[in-house]
Amino acid sequence: MGGDPERISLNGPAGIRLRSSTVQTLAMALHELATNAVKYGALGQAAGRLAITWSLDPDGLEGAPWLHIDWRESGVEMQLAEASSRGTGQGRELIERALPYQLKAKTTYAFTPNGVHCTISLPVSASTGEQTKHG
């Protein structure tokens, strides 16, 4: 999305398998987060930073593996009143309503004084729990 790689941190294990039914919806949510970061947040402001981390909990809820994604912007100058007024768009609806409904995900979405902080946790393929972690 044209972000400066020096301002973006990606950290998590490789080889996490997603169900084909999960990929499109999760990709749409991440695309919405990135688009908003370009327009209003960390990828659109010179001092902004974006850290995306993910982890796999092989023994998540009810013994099934879960993927946890943490999207955290920092260094963003936001007016919280302005952010709240635009915070009811399709991207936020997708994250807060569609992901839980379609993927049984657990999500949070918050405007902080430094930027957006979003978490997404969702069940993943059982074969993922058997994968070795690569950093």
C-alpha cells in the first residue's frame, strides 16, 4: 500500500494455514485497516508507525488452534472526536460484525490518541497446530 518499510514492523510465525473460507474475509479486513491507515493514520503521516504482530495459540479455545493478530498504529496525530465520527464505516463493520459472524472471530477496534489499535483472534485449521514456527 505504498508504506515506508522503515515505519512498518511485521512479526509472527510463518506457515499458518487458513481455511479457504477464511482468507477472503480476513484479507478484506486487513485491506480496510491498511486503506484507513493510508488515508488517516500511520501510513499517511510522516511520524506514523505501524506494528502488525501475530501469534498462534495451538491450544486455543476448546483445544482448537487460534490465530491472534494485533494491529497497532503509533505516532499518529488524531482528533478523537473526528476519528469517532468516521469510525462507523464499512471496514469497522466488517471487523466488529462480519468477522465474528462469519469466522467466529473475537475482535476489538479502538481509536487511541496515537492511532488505531485492532485485535483479531480467529480459529484456524487444525493442521496449523502441527506446524513448526518460523520467525
